[in-house]
Amino acid sequence: MRKLIIIIIIALAAGLGLLLFLTGKTETPGITDSDSNLFPSGGETNNVNDTEQNINGNSNFPGASNPTGQTSSTNEQDASEKDTESSQIKISNREAKRISNGPVVGVTSIGNLKGVNLVARFVERGTGNIWDYRILANKAERISGTTVARVQDVYWGNLGQSLLMRYQDNTGEQVKNYLGRIQNTNITGEFLPDNIIAVVSAPVGGETISCPAYLTKNLYKDGSNDPVQVRKLQNFLSISETGLYDSATISAVTAFQKANSIEQTGNVGPLTRAKTNSLYCQKSGSQVIGGKLFYITTDSVGKGTGIVNDFDNTKNATLFSGAYSEWQISWPARESLILTSKPEASTYGYAYILPSQATSPYSLTATVKPLLRQIKGLTVNASPTLTRVLYTQATPRALSTHILDTQTNEARVFPLNTFPREKCVWDKIDTDIVYCAVPHESLSGTSLDAWYKGLLSTNDSIYKINTDIDSVELIYSSTTYSPDVKEIVISEKSEFIFYIDKRDGYLWALPLISI
């Protein structure tokens, strides 16, 4: 009798496996010519049964061998009910430390421990003041006293020297977008349009070091000189600032030229001015330029325009203009952005790769490349090399986390269940490694929706996952207080993780190495 039962179970399993295999064999879709068809096959409707997705020949993406577009209730149940504590998980618990004295927004990391200057830079939510927390000194100091109330979001660029600050105006009804640079203890800059609805900073890698010219004009002992330029010269030479090109100035310039092997004319010509500017740059500190951000604007009828802008607001380019504007955006690799339709548990989601360089025409469908499609509750988090993509998939019963290998077009259940866009960050050195904050609670199909609306709070532990071999290491779990992690970032050399606790807005630091 036992043998008969075993034979029946094996037969049923084989039949189910064959059925799943056959239903996954559908064609890869093409991109249509209209923006309205970025969501083909009724993609924005929510009246299709979860087990009947991809019934059309062109509806499954990325490919015939990839089950990304289909829903496997068995896999999702396994993922949602997986007991991570009882799995084969390496444990290397570290201590996290709270490093802010109040709620913050927009954390970034500057420098590294080897350079003895690792800093977490963040904005105080209530005042808009900018603070630096120096890791080795274990000390926070305010670096900007500019007061900006009701700050909602901050996006950093130019290695922390520039930022886009989004805050509510005095009425509380309009979000203002201020693009600024930190200058001494102030922020100087200008406003971007009010109709920006989504922003992302470019990954580090395209910046250059520059210094604004200290002296911009040549100066002559017998000429008509700009008094402002003369005073700047006198300040540099540490002599009295009269604004007049007098005998003391001529003598100081001549001595400076002699010390720097420049012809001793007493005039500030191109060579003397260049040397002055170079030395002043070394003395005052260099300026980082070249950082970029991407944002989407929307008009009164919902038309979206995607624009790449530099943080000094000197160059911008339109990447697309189309009928749809409600995108979540990310910028995992320098050359590529990812557009994902905003997630909702009962609505099919789509994700596309968008080149970060402008092309013409600006049609979105002519520019993007499909990444994932027709997946309910979809959010994505791609590795810096775009070789792997973490994503969510929702059913009425569960929210599950998956990983797509873009080189093989194969997808599988991720070893842990979490919100990958919101709670995971990829390693900067080994791009097979990802760090994820993982809720202790089971996740239902509507958990992500509830989390965004503030109706759900999670208790997280933090894990290190090798996505090449699916190994898992627990690196932080507290027995007294578990954070609800958001805005998780990693330092330049993958030495520290910084995250904000969604419950109270405080900033925390977690070492990944021994210090």
C-alpha cells in the first residue's frame, strides 16, 4: 500500500512539473510603436486571475526559457513561508549604531576608512541643516546652517558636494525643488521646475575634480583694473586689501613670480594668474563636478518627460516624452536607467531599461528595452552590472522575492523574502553580493502597498547574500530592537551600511568589516 501511494505522488509531481514547463514556453514580445502599448495585453487591468497570466503568445517576457512572467503559487508559498532562521545560514552578527540625534532624510557616504575620512552626510528633516558623521572620530558635526523646513527628500551628487532638496512650501501644498551646492556653511543654487514627480541620482563614476577660477582677469600695474580682482589678489598674497594696484602689490607679485620661476614683471598675466588659481585650489579645496541626476516632470494631462541634468544645472537633455509619467526610477549603471510602473498588488507591473544618453526622437517606446513585464506588485533592484535583478511578485496570498539572471534569462526564487527596492543594496566591490534587510513577518500580497501607505511596519534583520551561489549570512539581528529599514546605502569601499529606520527617521550605521 505504501509503495502504491509513493507511485501516485511521484506521478502527480511529474505531471505538475510537465504542466508548469509547458505553460512557460511562450514567445518574447516586441516593443510596439505607441507609448500606450508599453503595457500590452491589457496590462493595466486587474481582472485577470493570477494563475492565468501570459495566456497570449506575446505576453511572456524576457523569453521562452524564463518563467518570470508566470505565477507559480507553489514557489510563492515556499518563498513566503521560508523559515530563514532554520535554513543553512552563516551567522556573523555585528552591532549597529544610531548616529543621528533626530529624524533625517537623504543619507550619502563620502570617502573610505583607508583614507581615514569615511563620512556619512545627511540632512536633518526638521531644519534642513546638513550634518557629517565621521566614523573614526565617532562624532557628528553640522556643516551647513541653512534652514529649510519640511524637507521630504534629498538626492546627492558630486560626491556629496551637491544636492537636490525637495521640500514643501509654506502652504504645504506645493513641493519645491532646490538644486544646490554646499559652499562653506551655506547652500547656493537655484530652483528646478515644480512639476517634478520622480528623481534619481546617477551612480558614482563620472565626476571630475575642478576648481572655479579664483582670479578671472589679468591685472597690470599701469592699467585700469577691477578692484574686486585686485582685492582677491591682495588677499591671496596676504597684504593689505586696498583694491588699488599699488607699490606694495607690485612688490608682492614680483616676489611671488620669483618664487615660482615666472618672469618678474609685476603684472598678473596668464602664467601668474594660472599659478595663483592652482595654489588657491590646493589651499581651499577642490570642487567636484560632473554628477548627474534624472527626473520626470508631468503636465496637466499627465504627459511625462524624462530629463538628465547635471547638478550644477549647466547641461540637460531630454531622454523621452510620452503619455505615461507614473514611473519608479532607478539608475543602477552609468549607461542605463530602469523605469518601473508604480507597484500595486492587483495590477500588472512592467520594467524597462532606458539608455542614459539622449537619442532622437524622444519616443519612449523607441528607446526602452523590456526587462520584466506583466508581474503584479512589481518592484526591481538591479545590480550595478545589470547582470542580476531582484524583483517582487504579488498574489492574493503572498508577496514573493525573485532574482532574474539577465545573461541567461532565467529567474528563480530569492533565498529571502523582502522588499528589494526599498531594503536591499548591492556591494560596491563584489557585485554578486547584495545586502538586504528582511522582515521577520510573513508578507502578504498587499504588504508592500500597506508599507508605502504607512499602514505596515516591519521588524528587520540584515543579511548578506551571494547571488551567484545563493549563500546567506546573517550580519545583524537585534534581540531588543529591530529596525524597519529604508533608504539603505553602502559606502564607497563596502565598509559600512547606513540606513534610516522608517519608524522614527533616525540614521544608523552598521560595519561590514572589523574596525
